[in-house]
Amino acid sequence: MEHEAIYALYPNAKKINGTTAYDENDNIIEIDMSAVETKVSELETAKTNEETSKENAKVSGNQKLLDLGLTQAEATALTGYTPPSEE
């Protein structure tokens, strides 16, 4: 995810080797690794939030189908979503 952060922060970067970024003319781009670490954290948080949102939508959609009178087997057949078993 570090490379993704570097590309996001330095749009003129065309290639990265380790923590060294280069522009289109192979000139080295000075990188602020503190900013990169912050961006990595932001990207990880955004990814986690997106995954959580998708899971919440699955649960919500499943419940709406059950509220309409479908059985869990029918809802699963339609959506492919199987709720986790409650033990």
C-alpha cells in the first residue's frame, strides 16, 4: 500500500523502486515518508470502511428480504449471502 500512497501524493511519479520514486525523465522525486505513512493509514482506513459498508449492506439487504416474508434459504438463493451462524 506504500506505493499506492506514494503515487497518490506524488502524481508526477512514474515508477518506484523501494522508497525511491522517479519522474518520467528518471529524476529522483524527494519523498516525505511521514506524509506517505499518513497516507497509507488513510488508505487503510478507507479500505476498511468500504469493506464494512459492503458487509452492512449485505446484512441489511438480507434482513429486508426476510421482512418481506422470504425464508433465509430463499434469500440466500437470490443473493448468495449466507449470514454467519449464531452459536
